[in-house]
Amino acid sequence: MKVTRELFNEVMVPNYNPAAMIPVRGKGSRIWDQDNIEYVDFAGGIAVNALGHCHPELVSALKEQGEKLWHLSNVFTNEPAIRLAKKLTDLTFADRVYFANSGAEANEAALKLARRWALDHHGEEKNQIISFKQGFHGRTFFTVTVGGQPAYSDGFGPKPGAVEHAVYNDLASLEALMSDKTCAVMMEPLQGEGGIISPTPEFVKGVRELCDKHNALLIFDEVQSGVGRTGDLYAYMGLNVTPDILTTAKSLGGGFPIGAMLTTKDIAESLKPGTHGSTYGGNPLACAVAERVLDVINTPEVLEGVKHKEQLFRDGLNAINEKYQVFAEIRGKGLLLGAALNEKYQGRARDFLVASVGEHLMCLVAGANVVRFAPSLVIPDEDIKEGLARFERAVAKVVNG
Ligand SMILES: Cc1ncc(COP(=O)(O)O)c(C=O)c1O
């Protein structure tokens, strides 16, 4: 069968509009397409391929587990799932883990847990969930409603209720919505899809204080910011604010689908047997790979390396900006960076992405005004240099029309 981009349109639901080229092979931070053209990968599959493509440790973890046991269902448990949960609890504030297959499902579990916890401890009046405008938490109907982008949640009929949105980095707007009816506040400790927005330290601290004041749970969605992406194992560790529930996915599997919700022993009690579940959650293949991902990433070399590589990106992007004057600022943390376009290029982030593909570079956007970079955490310095040279050519193309 000849596989072409045209065939995609004939057989796929049209909710995606992928690039014209079809990647067939990857190694580290390089990808090759059907014509053997090589690309530098600054996207990492939207902040997923935290160890690049086909990292030898992950390939061997998958092969080893693939020859032992693929799937069981949650009628039985399995060794990789228990080992991974033990590692996650040892490394974070959490005592208990629930496994899912994606970020949205981890968030769905977090939101359902928060509602159950509030019902158990405070009664059914305490059901309000507050999140933030521009936030993104996934595409299930509950998570897309909690996310703060109506463009994604409108048009599907009645939404789940008791969900409200405050303004990120504006404590007063949150305070105005909060009361003893608030059961949880959900936030990204670094907004990703919404434009790479870091919270101010005072804001995060204030959110924690308001949650404590109103007996509400604080849920950190670390689906994009977690597992070393910001240079800390989880972003909350660099903010000195501890959530009650944390969700993690994307980098956790390094490309193998897995999500997890982490919480404390007491809060976890509300998900009693039968209250929630998933056929594939805790799948041995996914957990075996994720365990290896954690082992490789949670080392001083990799986490310090993220900070060093962030600086290479910042220096390179600033140098490009000095020449072409396209960015208002470079923002984000670690290897979750955004080049925010200045007034002159408002709304044109996608043009930079398309020009980059033309120069054989994969990058991302975060909304209409930000070009986003979320490469492998172990991307070689030479690949950063080469990718930035390609990005400079793409910028020149956009600037020169
Ligand atoms: C912060 C955040 N939460 C949740 C999700 C949804 O994750 P998934 O696509 O794995 O369901 C994303 C995906 O971009 C995300 O960035």
C-alpha cells in the first residue's frame, strides 16, 4: 500500500491537519521523512519525547516488558505499575497514584476525586471548580470545560456545571470567585497551550493560601510541565508550593501513552473501590517504559542539563531577535520555552512554524502569538545549534515575505 498524505484525508476524521511530509523514523532529536529528508526536532511530539526518539534505555525497557506481559486489566495488578507508583510517591509529595492513559484522563480523575472528596467531607453544596482563562487540561468534556479556552469547549451542547474561570496571575480575580463552595482550584504551574505563561511566585503562594482558607483542594496540572521539563522533576518543586493533587502525562511515558494522578493518602480515600477506573490504566508496557524514563531523567546530569540547554536556546533566540526584531520576549522555563511575537507579527506564529518545516525544523506554537519549543531534555548541544540555524533561516523567510 502506498501511504500518502492524500490518503490521510480519505480515511481520517478531519479534526487534524498534519504537515505534508510523513515522518517514518527518529533517533535522538532527529527525524526522517518518507523521502529520507532529515529534520531537527524542537517539538518532541508536543513536549512528550522527553528523551528524544528511540532512546536505547526506553527501547530496551519496552522490549524486555514486551516479552514478559503486555496487559492484564485492573482485576489484577502488575509489577511495573507498583514499582512506578512507588518511585513517583518516593520522589514527590504524594502517597497514592492512579494510572490513566493520557493527560486528559489523569485530569478527569483529579476532578472527579476532588468532587468526591468534597462530597464526603463537606456535603454536596461544595462542588465549585475554579480554573484559569487560557488554561488547558485536555479534551474530555469535563477537562475541556475546566480549561479556559471556549474555542475548544463550545459547540458540543450543555457543559458540566459548577465550573468557573479566574484570570491567571491575578489573585484578586480568584479571590472574588472563591467561597466555601469551592471544592478545587485547578491550574498549570506554567501555562503551556495558553501561551507559555509562568506564574509569579506571589500568585502561586496566594492560590495555595486561598485554597487553605476555603478548604479547597489545589490541583496542579503538570501534564506538560512535569518530569524534568522545567529543570525540576516537577515544576511545583521550583515554586515551593505543594498541591493536593498533581497530574502528569506526556514526558512520563517518553512517547508511550501513560498518565497519572498523584495525591495524598487521606484525599485518595475518596476514590473507593468501584468509584473510578480504566481498562488500560497501569498497563505493564506503559509503566515499564515510564519507570525507565524516571530513572534516566531524575539525575542531576539530566536536570542540570535542562538548565544549561535553556540558556543555549535563550541566547540563540535573543541573537536571532537582535537581527530580525520579531519577538517581544522569550519566556517559559527549562525546555518549555515560548518566543512571543512582537506587535508587528501578532497572529502569525503559525507562519513561523510552517517556514520552520520548510527549513527542516519541527517546532510548535502556543496560541496565535507564540512560537513554542519543547525538545528532548537530552537534545545534544549541536542539535540545538543546528536547529536554531534552521530557525533563523525560517525567521528570515517570514520577515522578508
Ligand atoms: C497542561 C495540559 N494538560 C492536559 C493536556 C491533555 O493531555 P492529553 O492530550 O494527553 O490528554 C495537555 C495537552 O496538551 C496539557 O498541556
